[in-house]
Amino acid sequence: MKERFGFIFVMLTFGSIGLFVRNIHLSSSEIALYRAVIGSLVIILITVFLKQTTSFRIEKRDLILILLSGAAIGFNWMFLFEAYRYTTIANATLSYYFAPVLVMLLAPVVLKEKWTLSKGIAFIIAVLGLFLVVNPETDGLGPHHHLVGVSYGLLAAVLYASVILINQFIKNMNSYQRTTVQLVVASIVLLPYVILTQGFSLPSFDIRSVIFLVILGVFHTGIANFFYFSLLPRLSAQTVSVMSYIDPISAVFFSALFLGETITPLQIVGGIFILGSTLMSELWQQKKT
């Protein structure tokens, strides 16, 4: 039971990311960079402190995959944080959770999985849900802003889906090792991008932003990921699948509670379509295996 409560707490932590990002006065790429740097350092320090015998050695055959997936994680965060700026956290989160739908769509090609009627129905329902989520009247923002925000959310979803698919081919590292190395790679890739595109504005931003940025890196990335991968082996795949949806649901709830964002009945239905279709597909797949 305590493992389930721990996993719920981790999902709630992930679900509150948008609230903290909204209060950090830095560009999306800088936030992603600092998050990756702080998060990877925290995970490495926890590993050293607990004296875990974890090897981060990368096999040659996995090197390109690690580099690609690490870069995808970094830019995936950057696009998601940009989505938060242009649309509501609810819209950004629900469009971002289109990633499992993309995985479901690409798996028959990339992973040679069988395409089934249930997957086809789930995909159609998810696409319909996405159309319902894009509501240009929400919070008085113009339709252009929402369209841009959802587009950034979908770009983040594409990159996140690519990470999920690439991870299937990395065989010589467990999830904990792989994620730690990918965060380090994300830091290395984002550093020159930030320098070349805009430089650093660290000295100019306020103490509140510093606090929220540290919380984002330490708790939302380092500590939360450590507990996430520690709890995974102790829970069934079905439990993880169901409880993972606490993340997007809590993100929508937190944005309404703390930021006063509104969500229309149509958007609620769209969110249920997107999340419900992917959940049903996952549970159906597990039932068959």
C-alpha cells in the first residue's frame, strides 16, 4: 500500500510542474537546461549517498541511441515549457499526453507490433479528443495563442514519443541508469543551444524564480525520478498504467485551483477521450500479454 501512496505522490509532483515553470522568469530553453543539470546532479548524488553499485557505462551500440534520446528529452521539455506560455496548462498537458497515441500509431512500424482494431478505435477517439481540447475562447486568449501553444505541446509529444520508442532499443541499461545518462546528455546538448541562441540571463532574474527553478530541478526531476524508478519494480504494470494518469489530471486540477484557469465542458470531454483512449489501449495490451 505504501508503494501506491508513494507513486501517487510522485505523479502529483509531476502534475505540478506547470505551476512552477509559469513562475520562472527565464526562457523555456534555459529552464530546460537548468532542470536537466540540477536533476542529473541530484540523481548522481543520491546514488553516491546511498552507495548504490550502479554503472553508467554505455555500450558502443547504445551510444547513438542515448545521444538521440537525451537530446529529445531536453528539447521535449523546452517545447512543453513553451506551450505553457501560449496556452493554458490544461491545453498544454492534454496535447502533450498525445505522446502515447503517437507511440501506439508508430509501434507497428518501428517495433513491428501488430495493429489491431482496438488501437485504431483508440487513435480515432484520441484525435477527436484533441480537436475538442483546442478551444480558442478559453481564458480570453486569442485563437492564435492557443493554436501555437497546442502546437508546441504536440511537438513535445512527438519528441517524448520518440524517447519512448528509442528506449525500447537500449538493452544494456536499466531505466534508472538510462534516464540519468539521458539527463546528462540533455544538459550537454542544451548548453550550446542556449549560448548560441540567447545566452544566459541568470544574474537578472529574481529570487523567486531561483527558488522555483531549484525546486523544479531537485524535487520534480532528481528526487521524483529517483522514487519513480525505485517504486516501478514493486508495482504491477496495470497499476502503473492507471496511476500514471494522475499526472495530467492533477495538472489540470492544479492549474484551475492555483492559477484560476478555466476548462470548458468540451475540453473536459476531450481530455477524457485522449487519456481514456490511451489507457484503454494499454490495459487491453497488458490483458493480451
